[in-house]
Amino acid sequence: MEASAMTIVVGYDGTDYSMQALDWAMDEAEYRQAPLLVAHAWHWPYEPGDDLGRDSLRRAAEHADDHVLEFACREASMRSLRLVVAQAWQYPVGASSLIQPGPLGEEVLGPVTEKWRTKYPEVEITHLLEEGPVPDVLTRLSATATLLVVGAARSPGPLGRIGSVTRPVLHRATCPIAVVRGTR
């Protein structure tokens, strides 16, 4: 079988172990230039929607790289701008009526940005949860942004590669973009 015809398959159920497996699978798929198939599993009947959404969003927010937030806070401070920390997410299949993101933004993203509020008290930091694919959400937000800061994971190889989020955002965003490379 050709390497390009291989598909990386990973199961995801919201646990920490499955998040680690998903992180590895995304890196492996990018390294091998292979498609990635994510099988998402959950229990029926569903848990209460707020708990399901809160836990999933909190786990995703914990993966925010400090150096990306540091860069964004420093830029906002130098430019005397408000910083909007946004997280995109998508409803699990069949769960669209269960998760209501409205009040979860501060609860989920607040702990992630707490130390940055202390370090940069002059920067007003707000939180935004937006439903949709990450590239689409960031492109929408770029319409009203002065600068869009995008984190990018380190890719294997001498020059690295631009990932599946950064590439479409670079092509479609309507404001300047800062791509901050990851340390992982």
C-alpha cells in the first residue's frame, strides 16, 4: 500500500487519554501527509448538555500554548488593544441541542487567561466560544480584528509545514496575521 493512500484512524471519547491519542494522530497524519479519520464515541443516553460541553471545551482550552497567549497579550499591550481569546468548537453528531455555549466562555477560557490578566493588567481580555470549523471561525473573526494571532504546531522536516488551520486562514483572513510556532 502506498504511503499516501494510508489513513490514520483514531478514536476519541473526550477522555484525557483519547485527547493524547488525537494529538498524536494529528501530528502523524501531518507528518505522513495522510488523511485523518476521527471516530467520536459517546454514551447513550447523553449526559446533561452543559456538563458534556463544559468538560470537552475545558479539555480543549487546556491545550492552549502559553507562548501564543504571551505573544497575543504583548501585542495587545503595545497597541493598546482589547484581546479576544476565541475557541472554535463543533457540535458532536446528534448533539446540537445539548450544548449551549453562551455562558461557558468565561468559565472555560477564564482559567487559561488568568495569569495573563495579572501579567498584563492594562489589556482587557474577553472570551468567545464560536461554533464551527476553526478556519471558518478565525476567518469570520478576522473581519473585525486588527491582528489575528494563530498558533501553529511544529512540523517535522527542515522547513516545517503550515497546518490545516493556518493555511486556509492565511488565504482567507481579512486582517494581518501573526503565526506563532509551537514549542511541542
